[in-house]
Amino acid sequence: MATPTISIIMPTCNEEAIIAGSLHNLLAITDKSEGIEIIVSDASSDATPDILSSFPVTLCHSAQGRAIQMNCGARLAGGDILYFLHADTLPPETFVDDIRSAATAGKKAGCFRMSFDNNHPFMTLFGWFTQFPFLICRGGDQSLFIDKGLFLRIGGFDETMLIMEDYDIITRIDRLEQFHILETAVTTSARKYLRNGIMPLQMSFGTIHLMYALGFDQAAMIRYYRENIY
């Protein structure tokens, strides 16, 4: 069986402060791996595209919105597996082998566990919960790998969703294939928690989860997000 190729797709929007460091770290991990491509789907109005031009990545210019951007990147992807990764999240050193081992074992989609780059007890607790197979414990920061054929079969991300698009696609995956949580963990930035306050932000996220579960429309959830999260 041929080694599965992987397309890493990273949506960015005004990430000039961190994108160079993120790509340096990602390229250091993937440097010795064959069959890997990196596609950055960018919707920035700052210097992010200029910074990206100095890296060996494929740049996709996109309208803003993670679902739109990730679909844009997926359309350019040549890999057998699509791996969606946020710009402020670093995958584990073994992520390429982890994903390929999962694919070889027949796992069509899944994510990693998650830890934060901050050792506050609450941040550690939030990361600990990501090992459990409950939708409320999921999030885009855990990254997402999915067989390209399955991605096309479910129609990709729902571009009408500007928020909670990650929960929506996992729900649709679960209808067709089991969603797997791998043993290793990505490390994601705690910058939004530090900016908003740990507990206030978690309460805001909880409110958005409840709104989603109760069937609130996108406009209401986005309005709440913009009024409460910075």
C-alpha cells in the first residue's frame, strides 16, 4: 500500500505577528517527510501575504471565513489526506506518522488531543477534556484530518457557517464514519484566553455552544461573539 500523501491546509487572517514563527516550526517538523504539501488559505488585509511569499507554501487567496478558506485550500490540495491546522496551533512532532498510521488502520477522519502553551491549572484542565469523545469537547484548535474522498463525499465545510463550522463538519462525518481522537496532542495558543480572561472566555464559549445546540441562527451567534470576545 502506497504511503498516503498529506495536504496541510492552514486558514489565515491578519496573522502577521505569528505566521512566520508558525511556518518555521511546521516546516522544521515536516522537513524530512515525503509527500507533504502546505497550503495557506489567506484572507488578510495586513502583511501576512507578503510574509507567506518567502515560504515554500502554496498560497490561496480567499474571501474571509474559515469554512470558505478551508474549502478554498482543499480545492488546491493534491493529498490523499487533508489536514486542517490553525495558524496558532503546533502539531506534535510525530503528527505525520500519527495521521498516516491512522489512515493505514482505516481511520477516515479525526483529530488530536490538545494542550495549551500556558500551564494555568484551568488551561491544563480544558486540554485534559479533549481526550473524551463528546462533541462539546471538540474544537477547530485540535486540528482535523480527513480522507479527501470522505471530505468530498460530505461536501466539505458548510460555507454558510461563519461560526461553529468545525462542529458541523464533525457531526456530518459521524453520520458516515467514526471520528477518532489520536493519542498525541497539538499545542495551541492561549492568547485569546489571556486577552479575554480565562473564565469569562470559557463562559462565552459555553454560551455559544448552548446557542448552537438550541438552534440559534448564525447571525445571532456571530453577534454574541463580536460583542463578547476580542
